[in-house]
Amino acid sequence: MPHERSGNLVLYGALGANVGIAVAKFVASAITGSSSMLTEGVHSLVDSANQMLLLYGQKRARRPPDAAHPFGYGRELYFWAFIVAILIFAGGAGLSVYEGLDHVRHPEPLRDPTVAYVVLVVGAALEGASWAIAVRAFDSGRRGRRWWESIRQSKDPANFIVLFEDSAALIGLALAGAGIWASHHYGDPRLDGIASIAIGLVLAGVAMLLAREAKGLLIGESADATIIATVWRLLDAQPGITAVNHVRTVHTSPDAVFVAISADFADDLPMGKAELLIEALETKMKAALPELTSIYIRPERRQDALIQRRPVEAEG
């Protein structure tokens, strides 16, 4: 699927960039003794592990349905996204703050920062390229929505996790550069440690945002409002249906939606014709909305049903 290939391109691009950058940062840290550079090396190493976890999650999520999981394994990707958020918080933010505090308490003598500056410039170029790929991939699926709204509505954690990670990485590089420059300019190596703490706080903020989004996906989020409205309009167009009671949806993977429908059928509609009507509806819905992988339509008298308010998009 194009969506899946796009997600893989983002992940592989970010993984390649982060592995190379992590090695360079660790070498620069060993040469210069910079705490913020060591923190950035750990940051890139954590990011590399995150991309591998997401690729593993995508592979696991592609397994076909079976008796134990009749709707498939798509939501396993959301579990690994939550693990990534925890890893960023513990492995990235926690270690960064710890290293920064240790460097503030026990500052090391200043060394030539030239190598660190070179690594920062190369790192910014690689991270910038990875960020640009992530931005293009995410922007292609926004459908005219604002950025933050698109992040909240996105059902594919791979794209927005890499986008957040790369954004945090670019901020971290800027903070590391500022910390190294300030420590040499003012002759105070503790400033480099303060930069490490600042990087850790940025990572903590990103981790909390990702954890919140991953939690929502794990619990189960409804489909996009336009999908629900389209389903509602298709039901309204059927003469054998007198009223739509409710349309409930949940994502079973980024590109798969289960929909449960309660509708009031005409009282004089024979059982055989009702079955044919349901089959025809399912065919129309899957043709209009390929992401609807499972459709359940229940005939139910309106006075006995739980009534859902009609979406604004479905009116008119």
C-alpha cells in the first residue's frame, strides 16, 4: 500500500541518519569531553532503537487475522508506539537530565570544540534531511487540516513519531551547540551540563505527547469524521431504511476500520429483501471506503435503539 511504503521510507530514512549521527556524536564527545554532545549521542541511539521498534511493529501488525485475533494484529503497532514513548522518556530524557546534572556537579576541563561543531553541522544536515522526508510524508495526508489537528487525528504513529523525534533532534542539536559555545565563551563547563538538562526536558515533553497519542490509539479511536459522514449518507440513500440510529467505528490498524451500524428498516420489508439490502450496502460502502474492512449492520427499531446525533458533515 502507498501509505505503508511512505511510512517505511520515513522510518528507514530516520534510522540511517540516526545511526550515523550517533557514532559521530559519541566520537566527538570522547574527544571534546562535552556533556551535551554525549547526551545527543544517547538521544540519537535511542531514536535509532525507536525506528527499529516501529519497523518491527509494522511487520507484526501485517499478520493476517486468526481465531485468536479475528480483526487482525494491526493495533500491535500502537503498542510498540507506546513503548517508543516510554523509551524516549526513560532512555532519552532520563539519561540526558542525569548526565547534565552530573556534569554541573563535576564539570570537566574544557577542550577544543572544533570536532563537536563539525559533528553538529553534519548532524543538522542529516537530521534536516530526515525531518524533510517526515514532513512531506505527513503533509501528504493532512487533507487541508491544520498541523496539530492532523497529528491528533492521525492513526499512523510511524509518521508523527518520526516527525516529533526529528524536530526534537534539531532542537537538541541547537541546544548542544549553544551549550558548547557558551561554556567556552564564558569559561564555565557547567553551561554544557545545563544544555544537557535542557535537551532532556525537550525529550520529556515529546515523550509525554507521544504517550498521550499512542494511548488513544491503543484504547481505540473512531474513524475520521468524513468516513462516518460518508457511511451515514450511504445509509440515508437507501429507501428500505427509515432511520439511522448510530454509526460506530474503531480503527483496527492505521488503514483498517471496523464499523457497527444500527438502522431502522421499513416495517413492510421482508427478511429476504432486508438481507439483500444489507449485502448491497456493504458492497457500496467498501467500494466508496476501502478502509472499511469489517462492516456490521444491525436492523433495530428506533424506539429500542441508542440514538446517535447525526454528524454535521452528513447533513444536507
